[in-house]
Amino acid sequence: MLNLVLFGPPGAGKGTQSEKLIEKYQLVHISTGDIFRAHIKDQTALGQQVSQIIADGNLVPDSITIAMLEEEINKNPHAKGFIFDGFPRTVAQAEALDKFMESINERITGVLALDVTEVELKQRIAKRQEVSGRADDAADKLTKRIEEYFNKTIHVLPYYEAQGKLSKINGIGEIDTIFQSLTAIIDSY
Ligand code: AMP
């Protein structure tokens, strides 16, 4: 199986590149942000539990996020592989993912980290909000999300670097150029 983690701050282009990668490699896309938003829209118990946390730009607690992710993996027993988008966002989530993959005799193949400057991120998300209308894309919530990224999520990088699984990709430029950089790495696995 090809199991990829697409990593990067909010607005780095993870969603856009995931779409292209799942098509090329026939992977199952697991975006924890998308799953949470679907729960909120459907007003499930989980949705009600996390809606305020997400609206405020905070991270959902690890225990809730990990349980949801494991459930999503279990829903796809015939997958050729997974692309994890927006997960793991903490070292505890990365450790839980490794443990879970091991329990199903699988492993993370590689981690692709999109590198984008903070100025570029803020410009992109301001544009995205005009289209998405996502409450958590508003300027004050966005500041919180970027803060969460630099406080908690960034530590996931050395975790995977120590395993020799980390590749950094310049996330600024044409969508297709970035996609080619990603596929060159994936094809070398
Ligand atoms: P995203 O669409 O990936 O930017 O996620 C939107 C929001 O969902 C985040 O700001 C968090 O509140 C929550 N979220 C998504 N993925 C995770 C995760 N792996 N851990 C904790 N919270 C998450």
C-alpha cells in the first residue's frame, strides 16, 4: 500500500494537491477537516461536540480525532492506500497513526511537507474565504489556526524526519509544477 501524509499549514494547498494525487494513484483521501465539517453539517453528536472548537480555530482533542481517523481507515478495507490530509497535527496523533498502521500490518510510506511562507498563507486564505465562506478562514480565527500550527503541528516534522520519511516541497508556484515535484518523490519510493 502507498500511504502518504500530506503535510503543511492551513492554506498550503493540501486539499488541491490531494485531489490530484488521489486521482493519479487511486488512493483513499482522508481529510480530517472535511470529515469534521461533514459531521457538523449533518449535526451528528460528534459534529455538535467539535463545532465550537473548530469555529474558534483550535485543534480538536487528540482522543476524538484519532478515534475518528481509525474509523475512517476501517471503512476502507480494500483501499490501495491512503492519503492523510490535515492529519497528524500533533506528535501524539503521529504516534497513534504509526501504532494503528502497524496493527493492520501497514506503515506510512512517506510524508510530503508543503513549504509556504506565512505572508503567502494569509493572502491565500483571505481569497479562499470569499469562496468557501468557512467561518474559521476569517482573519482572527486564521491567526489562531496558524498559531496552532506553529505551536503544536510543526513538531510532527522532526518526528518523521527521524524516521527518514520526510520530504519538503516548495509549495509556492504553479499547481502543476508543485504536483510534479510531489509525484517525482512518490515515484521514487
Ligand atoms: P482543515 O480543513 O484541515 O484546515 O481543518 C479544519 C479544522 O478542523 C482545524 O482548524 C481543526 O479545528 C480541525 N481539525 C482538522 N484536522 C485535525 C486534526 N488532525 N487534529 C485536530 N483538529 C483537527
